[in-house]
Amino acid sequence: YQTQIGSWFGCAPSHFQGAQYVHFDAAGNIYVTDNSCGQVEEFNSSGTYIRTFGPAIAGYGTLSNDTDDMALDACKNMWIQDEGNNELVQIDYAGNFIKQVVLAGGEQRLAIDSAGKIYSLSEVSNNISVFDSTGNLLSTFGSGGSGNGQFNTDFGFTIVGSAVTYLPRTSCPAVI
């Protein structure tokens, strides 16, 4: 145990009510999505609170209390996966709204590869949708099941180079 950031219960700065995922940027800053508060909190590498993105975003509206994941692109714009509104929401580093992309629903996880492609995993559809860096749908792969190329109760995934590694809830990871 080295340190702790934030404290439990609430949606005030440096508090979490439903911390969901933790991500880091190239500078070591820490980003925590809070599913219950509909926001993302940023901390520096020492754990000092910097700011909160959401729930209100000017020009967009309000993120739902089902904000699952986020990812930063190469320009340090933030893509927020808002499952409650079935959307990806892109904001700049200052928190200004850029765009929204409507999703099919049930999206849980989000990642961006080194080429800028955005990958969104759907627990409902048991697939991964791939978007270009501006949010245009390029492809979708996967289906429900337990065979090759199939997902069953998706849990998560990660991208290493160009390989997508799927992390199921109940069995061994698979590179797809």
C-alpha cells in the first residue's frame, strides 16, 4: 500500500460514490470514472485532485449516472462512454463538448489504439464496435457464445499494439 486517492461517499471533488475504472495518461495523471455520479475525476501522479469532468457538460447536457468508461486520444481529448444515454461523448481537455456518437446500447468498456481507432465493448450485444478517430463506425466484430470470435458476458478488453485481448468473466483471456 502506497497511497490512497479520494474518499468514499459522495459526488464532491475527490469523493467517489461508484468508482468504476482507473486510467492514466502519458504524464501519469490518474482518471477515475464514477458510475454513480456521472463524472470523471482527474488527479495528478501524486494523487492530488485536479478537476472533475461532468456530470454537466456545456453544449451537451448531463452525463447519466451510468457513465462507465473513458479513454484519452492522442490530442488528449477525452471520450466518455455514457451507457445510460447510449452515447460516446467527446470533450477537449478543458472540458468543452466536441461531439457525441450514438451507440446501440449496453456499452461497458472503451479503449483507443495507437492509430486512434476507438473500440467500444457491448455487454448486451456481446461485440466490439470499432470507430475511427472522429467517431465514424468502421466495423463490428464478435457475437454471443463461447466459440472463437464469440463473447459471453463480456468483462473487458485491452489493446496492446494492434491486438485486442478480451477478458471474460469466467475463463482465460483470448487474443482476437
